[in-house]
Amino acid sequence: MSTGKTALDIAADRRHLQLMLADLLAMRSGASSFLQGADRLLFLRDCLTRVDDSWDERFTAQVATIESIGLASAEQRVQMGDKYAALVSNTLDSIEGLIVRQLEEAAHG
């Protein structure tokens, strides 16, 4: 990912970040599976023209958690009980926070 930023790069990044937020909403509502959502988030991350390594690592780690959540069997979900719902909510909230911070940075160019 390049470090140079043009007005077109900033606009494209903002568009991709907004799409990420829409994907989070789709996962929260059940309109998209966690596996589909994780794949799309990673695809959109790869479309970004400028992100720092720290943000990329944190984002990727959270998306990996979403992938794991999507792979959990019904039995595993039952065993986790309320912890499963909390993990889903906390992970999606963390990803949303990362995206919002990146949007704020893009707004300041």
C-alpha cells in the first residue's frame, strides 16, 4: 500500500471504509454470514491506498476473530453460552472503531 495520497485516493479510501461499515451492519443484522463478511472486509482492506501497519495488524486480527466466530459449530456456540454473543459484539465493535478512526484520518487528509 502506498504512502502517497491524492484526492482520488482519499475519496476511494473513504468509499471503501463506508462499505466496510455497511458490511458490519449486514453481519450484525444477520443479512451476511460472518465468513462472508470477513472475506469482504479483507478484500476492502486490500483496496485501501494508505493505512499504517499498526492499523492493518489490529484490523486483520479482529477480522480473523470474526472468521473464527463464523467457523464455530452449533455445539461450540452452546458451550460458550453468553460469551459467544459478547465475543461477537465486542469484536464487531472493535472493527467498527478501527474503521471510524481510519475514516476520521481520511477526512483530515
